[in-house]
Amino acid sequence: MKASRLLHLLLLLQTRPRITTAELAARLEVSRRTVLRDVEALSAAGVPVYAERGRNGGIVLLPGARLNASHLEPPELEALSVTGLDSEQLERLGLGTAHRTAVRKIAARQAAAPGVSDLARLADLVIIDSTAWLTEPRAGVEVADLASTLRRRRRLRILYRRSAEETASPQVVDPYGLVGKSGRWYLVADDHGAGRLFALERLTAYEALEEPAALRPEQTLQTTWSELKQRTESPGSTEVSVRLRSSRLDLARRILGGRIREASGTEDEWCALVIRYPDVESVRQLLQFGDHIEVLAPETARARMHQLAAALAENHRPR
């Protein structure tokens, strides 16, 4: 703990050569007395850092005295290599501390570069939040523990509940790795030689077996994920023609995404859309637009929408 704190203190001094003892104590979450003891320890070890007394005093690092902050430790390199993960996801993978240390080293290195101090850092201007809106933490296996298990490249016996089932059942899979998508975690694995996604909130237990994972030749986590992602997001071949209130067009584009093949304006504040689905049953997704939408064709889709709406109205009959 002390070694980590000393490193943090040095990295702070590299970004600002003079910092007050009170500010350092606040940044390091220790007392001012502890900061002074740390400075004495660094000075005794040969680091050109000292404490200045007086009104304008503080902790000072001599100009030109810098750590080689470009040397990142293996855990720090791993933390930076899994780009796109937020702080909560990094913590669940056990990489939170390593990521913070790596970021501090990079900040110290950037501060030393000519002209960089005159520009705002992109990290201060851009935020990437990969969590979904309005989600709550779901119960499931611990991501960091599972990731550690997957390093052995062994087959897994998992206890998994499919979305249409009430109870979990055991099965053996050959894992490629983990994917974080829109705030949810998935295990990507081969199931009887075919790639599948397993949502971690429905994976209740797992066990690494002794035999190596029998993965398909030349397949990786990236190639398998791309295949599954394309299959999941494929718009389908069933074309459904609808008319939608123009005021709901932006919402439709956000919800339906690439399923909208074309959109055109019509009179009376309505617009025409052609939506692609894998089958007619998928039109139930359109119920969320309420009376702002009307399915026009094919007739099978219109009839199914009528059945679904009638059932919904029956369920909400006044008591």
C-alpha cells in the first residue's frame, strides 16, 4: 500500500512540481503528517523531493527529475488493452487499481511533452459510458472470477437458464471469452460446434473441466462474436409496411435501428416505413408505439397485430 502511495505522490508531483501538503493529503487520502513522512522516505532513497516551509511552501520535485512513466506494468497494460470498459466493469475484472495507476503514469508523461499543457486533454472532453440506460445490477457469476478461469482455456460445465425456461440445466461448452455489450456481460462459447451467447445473469454456476476447450479451427473470440452479433442484428427478410406519426420517427429509429429499410413522408403528419423482421411474430415489438402506428401489410402481420392488441385490451379490461 505504501509503495503504491509513494508512486502516486511522485506522479502528482510530475504534473505539478509544487503542491501544498494539504492538497497532497487530500488527493492521497492520508494525513499531512503521513505526506511529510513519505517525502522524507523518498528523499532518503535519493529522489530529489523536499518540503518547503512558509506561506508559499509545499512539496517540491526538482525540475528535470522525472520517473520513466512510459514503463507500464503487465497488469496496467492489460487494463489499457480492454478498451471501452467503464470503471465498474474494470473493477469487476479486477483491473480497477491497475487502470488508475496506468492513467496517472500516462498523465505524467503527457504533462512532460512540449506544448501539451496548452491543450485540453481529450479525456477531459470525451466520456464513453458503456452501460445501458435505466439498468440495475443483475445477479450472476462474478465476471473477474470467470475471466480468471477462462485463462486456462479449458472446457466449462455450466448451469444455465435459457430465456424461455424457469430452471437452469447443465451443459458443457467450449469458451472463447467474455463480451461486455450495452451494460450486459456474455460468455461466448461453442455449443456442440456452433457459436452461442450465454448471458451471465442467467449463468448460475460453472466448473472448469480438465480437457482443453475444443474450439473451431481459426476461430477466435473476435471472429465468433462478429458472427453472433451479425446474426443477432440481422434485420430479416419479412418486410412490414407501416404508417407512423412523424413525431415518433426519431424514437422508431432509436428502437428499430437498421430494421428500418426506408422511410418516406406522407400527408396528415404521418410517415410511411418499411421494417424488416425475421418473421411475422416479431411485429409484437411495434405494440410499444401504441396508437401512433398502424401495420398496413402484409395481411398476416396486420392480423397478428390485431390479435396481440385484442389480447392486450382484454387483459386491461376495467375491473
